[in-house]
Amino acid sequence: MNNLKGGIQVISYFNNYKRHLGLLLDQNRVIKFRHAIFQNVKTDDIVIDLGCGIGILGFFALESGASHVYAIEPTEIIELAKKISILNGYSNRITFIKKNGKGISKKDIPEKVDVIISEPISNFLLEGDLWSTIQYLKRFLKEDGKIIPYSGKLFIAPSENAPQTFLDSCNVLNYPNLFHINFDDFTKNVMYKSEVFDVNPKNWVSEPEIILDINLKNDELKDYFSKVIKFKIEKSGLIQGFHIYFKLNIAPKIEISSLDNSHYATWAPQFLPIKLPIQVNGGEILSLKISTKTFPDYHYQWDLELEHFSFYSDLSIDLNRLEGLEINFKPEIIIKNDSIYYLDQDFFVQYDIESEMEKKIIDLIQKENKIKNIIQEIKNTYKTDNLKTEIFLTFTNIIKKLNSLNMIEIKSYSPSFLRNNFSWTIRIP
Ligand SMILES: C[S@@+](CC[C@H](N)C(=O)[O-])C[C@H]1O[C@@H](n2cnc3c(N)ncnc32)[C@H](O)[C@@H]1O
């Protein structure tokens, strides 16, 4: 199922005037591709336009001086491209080949080409079998030939924010007794991605990580991948899913991104829901394994496995789990007049120290960052068991509060971390 050797047979998805009109209306897309083609296609170049649709990228190549274009397209839309080529006087410089790119032979293209142009981009960077088709067609590319687009990166970040459309569908589908029918197989086993129109990095609990980093000419192009990504959680939060977006260099300095908020944008950042929202805390580690599959009917599936290394359970901090960690107040913290202040982007967060015991603990944290040593200090200083229990309780509560207020940094994790894991599947589109 994965390598689609014979290619996808019928791509009804693209055999549709309206879809190609949408692609044409996205001026950010069209103008940047045109710019990249004008920069890279030279006079007398031979060009392949893979997945030509209505022919637009091939026509730009001819306008830029190419002597001949081989335009490949398996769907009926190619008939429209032919008509447009005649209308514009290009028909003697363009050969239309109504085939899947993987069916192309030397009979179809009897010479080596200078440039392969394609627009194979989905919101997840990979689309259908176009990437492996570009790989296949590299056999027709001259050694110093070029590929447009040039390179692409796919990013992912764990997010506290879920799009309203996703929350609405959860509300409806999880509503018990919806029409008195149990929809569990639909709602629990396979989840769907949704678009995010208001990506705000403030909702991310870690830096985004790179899922894919591809150079189209130098790398072996496949339509699927498997990868483990580790996120170092920087701030506490309840994560609902992951934001996914791409950045693509059509040519080295011409970038397009699914974050571009342009008119009629073809692409949008995506939200991948987690099976169950999870509470994460600064210093913890999330490990996400992604394995993707492509199917001949153009759908795409992501199988996900999440491991969460947390240093305390949802309800209580266990002292044993804190051993082995280091805590520090963030450098921008101000401790003054029995209060702790922290400027979080644009507002002040304040924590009031309420008791003598809390004050002592704050002093300890300022002097010593290894939790193991703080625990030892408490054991040495407080003689009675009652006092020890009370101060340990206060200690764990303070860490929990300071962490949720983002005032401390917790580094490294000990093997005593709790490890939760679960897996789920997302179907695209
Ligand atoms: C995103 S559209 C781009 C169309 C056009 N190049 C443009 O920029 O407007 C991708 C096109 O690739 C075609 N396509 C998809 N898989 C293909 C394959 N394996 N071989 C050839 N064409 C393919 C689709 O039918 C579709 O017309």
C-alpha cells in the first residue's frame, strides 16, 4: 500500500475545474511559482511540468524561454490545458502526456531535461504519490538539472488550543445518545484533522520541532515516512493536539508557507487532535512517533504513538519523583516584600508568600537548585516527623504552583518519571 508502484489510477480529486480555479486564484502561490520559474528556467531549456493541471507552470516556463515543455497530467483537466496552449500560441512547444508520471518512458520523453517543475504540496507537505513520482522522473533530469520546488520543511508543535470546529465536532459526536446511536467506532478509532486559522505560538508548550527536512534534488523522495519526535516541554498546559505547518522554498530565496495568511490560500496550518488531552509541565518530555501511509484513493493516514514522561501525576507531586531534578527561578523573577513577580509577555503574574514555612522554602530554592539537596537540608533542619511532613507538603505544593505560574525552570528528568503512552490514528483528508 505504501509505495504505490503503479501510481494512483484515477485522481478524481483533481479532475475538477473548481479545484483548479481555486489554485489559480491563490495569487501568493502562483506569483511565487512564476518568480521561481523565471529565475531558474533559461532560454532553450527543456522542461517537465509534472501534474500540469491547467498547464500554468509549463506556460510560465515557455514564457521564460524554454524551448520545449513535456506536460504530464493523468486527469481529464489536461484537455483544458491543451485548449489554453492553442489559445496562447504555445501548442508547438508543448507536448501533453495524459498519464500518471510513473508510467512515463523514453518513448514519451526521448531526451534529458534541464528542469522538473511540479506543485506537489499538501498541508502535510507530501501529497498523493507526487513525491515518489518526482523521484521516478529524476532519471530524465540532466546531472546539473534543477527541480522546482527546491526544498521543504514540515513543523509540529504541541498546542493548548484546539480549533472551534474540532471542539464542536467533539461536542456533537461525543454527545451520549446522539439519535440513540452509538458512534464510538467512528469517533474513537479514527480521528480527523482540522484547519487552524489563528495559529498563535503563545498556545504552544514547546518550541516547534522539524518532522521533515527535504531537498527535492538531493534526497530520495518518498510519499510516506516514520519518525520519532521529542518535545521538551517549556511551560505547563493542557495540550489538546498538535499544530502542523510547512515552509517551502520554491527556489532558494522564494519561500511559501502554510502560515501565510494570504487571500484564497490553498494551504492552512493543521490541527492534529490527541486522543485524550493531557496535562504537561515545564521540564517534561513528550515523545511522538509518526508513521504515515498513502492510499490509492488519495487519502492519507497518520498513525501516532505518544509517550509522556511526566514527573508527577495529575493530582499530587510525589517527592520521590522530584529527586534527580533541578529547579531554578527564571532569571526575570523578582522576589520582593513577600511576593514573587514575573512579567509574562505583557502582564505581571504575582505569587504571595503566605507563611514563614513558604518563605524558608523560597530561600532554599534560591540557594540550592538540586532538589535532592533541598530534601536533605529539610531532613537535617526539621527534627520532628510532623514538621518534616508539613514542610515537604508545603514544598511540593509550592513547586506545583510556581511551575504552573511559569516562574521556575525544571531541568533534566529522572528515570523515576511516570510514563504514559497511547496510540491513535488520524485520517486525512
Ligand atoms: C496541486 S495540482 C497542481 C496543478 C498545476 N501544476 C498548478 O500549479 O496549478 C497537482 C496536479 O498533479 C496531478 N497529479 C497528481 N498525482 C500525479 C501523478 N502521480 N502523476 C502526474 N500527475 C499527478 C493532479 O491531477 C493535479 O492536477
